[in-house]
Amino acid sequence: MQHTNYDIADITLAEEGALRVEWAEAQMPVLASIREQFEHDKPLEGQRIAACLHVTTETANLMRTLVAGGAEVSLCASNPLSTQDDVAAWLVDRLGIGTFAIHGEDRDTYYSHIHSVLEIKPTITIDDGADVISTLHAERQELIPGIIGGMEETTTGVIRLRAMAQDGALKYPLIAVNDANTKHLFDNHYGTGQSTIDGILRATNILLAGRDFVVCGYGQCGRGVARRAAGMGASVIVCEVDPLRALQAALDGYRVMPIAEAARVGQVFVTVTGDMAVIRREHFELMQDGAIVCNSGHFDVEISLSDLQDMAGAPRRIRHATDEYTLQDGRRIFVLGEGRLVNLAAAEGHPAAVMDMSFANQALCSRWVAENPNLPVAVHPVPPEIDQQVALLKLTSMNMAIDQLTAEQAEYLSSWQMGT
Ligand code: ADE
């Protein structure tokens, strides 16, 4: 395979990557069926795709699908700690795509890699967190006329895009992949739920049963985390700012209280709010010795690590992805994954079976954008037929069939005259 321009940690890891990519592939039957179709139809011929995603085995299978569809692709990381270096090596060595991602890269390298993927002069972008989109709008506007559209993977990114559209700053059409039902109802809930617990356990190996486990934020992700923690026997406390969500948490059986109260009783804290400074100095001051704090929201802004560093100085790395901060009075607070996404920093991210649906949406939306090159500049929903198709393909891959309405039932649902 011809090597293109790239910047990765170690190309000799490609063989290791190959086995892991193959393992994920077996869990991604929907994406595999789309890949087969793409190989035949070549719907992405002539497209150049710049992608900024977590560089994982699941992403590698998406990249294969885009390449099978005829696209030229370049990829950088959407988080400095989520890159799997063996996968990056596989992408360069076996797929021959320009990959710019090194696990643990510093901030400057992270942004220089975003600029590197743009060298492809994209016609389509794929983002997880909108960093490529915002770099294009702020620094590389000359590339925008060549872009027909893009996709955004995550809640935080979609919020950023809607703010840009509201300000009149958005300059090309974007699809909010996150908002597809087959994405957020599964990836955000079951994916974040399981992989967050996985990250906490790989980093700490603690027993969750019997622990006071605080979840800040009760959106799709927070609900998933709370449910899985409760399933492991933890005693879950939810902190929310939205009364409706707080009420749902209460009726789901969790204790609900403000973070200032939860800080005193919690033993494990997970932030999943999408907002900044959720856990800060005033909360660290109240925490018990041994409290474990981590984040599963997109950006590393939810835990104020600068406050903790002010209070405790530099941390000691006590285990993989686990930093111990010792306060003046001797209390220790453990921060996982440097406050970045704990599921990707300390574990491998969402399981492939759930990314199958998220990335099936990405692949089918890439084709939709290629087939509709003149979309209006706006944040578009995923076309409902794509969402339905992904759900059906996933069910079929699970060997499950569903019922169909009889003609009489369909008529009943569309009639306002028929009652009891
Ligand atoms: N986001 C969360 N988990 C992921 C994974 N395994 N691959 C790519 N993006 C992800």
C-alpha cells in the first residue's frame, strides 16, 4: 500500500491494529452491508473527506467504508487522549489514508493535525465536536467554497453548530448525525453508559457495589451512566439544573440533590453535562478522602482541574489514567483520564456494536450529501429514511423481525372519526 502524508506514533503497530480492527468489524454488520453496497455503487467517487474522529477500531471500519465508496480520506483525532496508536498505524499502512493522530499529543500538535487533514481540500467534512468546522470558519475560509456539506457526530458539536447558525456564522450545510434516533438513543445511552463504567473500572479496578456514585447531568448520556452504575449495585445520586430531568431521575429511583450537597457524600463522580466548571474548587473542598472524579462529556472543561492544581499542586500518576491529587489537609482526590472523556482515555470508547449504528448514519449521510451537493446552508436533520434504514438493518442483523400494521390498523391510526 502506498503511504500518503501522515503523522502517527509507530507504523510497526499496524499488525496489532489489524487484529483489533477485524474484531470490531465482526460487531459492525450494518456498516459492513453499507460497505458492500458502496463497493458496488461508488457513491463517493470524486469526494475528498476530511474527518476528525476518535481514532479507534470502529472509526477504522468507517474509514474503510468511505474508501470503499470511492472517497479520498484524511483523518485526525477529535481528542488528544482517544487515539489508539495501533489503529492509526493500520490506517496508514493497510488503508493508505493520511492519518494525523498520536495518543497523548499536546495541544499544538492536536491543532496542527486538524490543519493537516485540511490539506486534502475537502468536499465533505466529518466531525466529532466541530473542531474541523470551527477551524475552517475561523482560519481556512478559502476552503469553504469547495465544501458541499458535512456531518457532526456529537451533542456538544451540534450545540456549537446551532450557535453558529443562530449567529449567521455558518457557511456550509451540516447534518446533525447526533440527533438521529438510531444515534443518540443508542450510542449516547447504551454506549456512554457501558463505556464510562468500563473506563472507571479499567483505571481504578474499584468495586462499584455499595458506592455512592454521583452523575452530573441527566441527558441521554447521564441516564445511561446512572443506569449501568445502578446495575452494578452503586447507590446513584443525580445532579441536574433542569427540573424536568431532575424529576425523571427521581422517578427512575435515584437521589437528586445539588452538587454542593453531593460533593460531601459522593465516592465516585462523573460529569456528563456538556457544560464547564461543573465540579470546581468549592466542591473539591467538601469531598471525602479518596473521592474519584472523572468526565464523560465531550470536552475537558467539566472538571476545573486548574482549581485542583491550585489546591494540591502537581498530581502523582498512581495507575494508568489515574492521577492522585493530595490536598493540604492530606485528603486525596483521584482524577481519571486527566478530566478528558474517561471512556476513551482509560478504555476503548463505545463498543463496536453501538458504533455500528452511529457510523452507518455517517456513511449514509456522506452518500446523501454527495447526491445532494446544493443543500441550503443550515443544520439539517438526518433524513428520516436513513434513520429508519439503519434501525431495520440493525434489527435484521440481530435476526429480529417485527410486525406490520394490518390495513385495518393503518386505517384506524389515520382516522379521526373512529373511536371505541
Ligand atoms: N465515540 C465514543 N466511542 C467511540 C468509538 N469507539 N469510536 C469512535 N468514536 C467514539
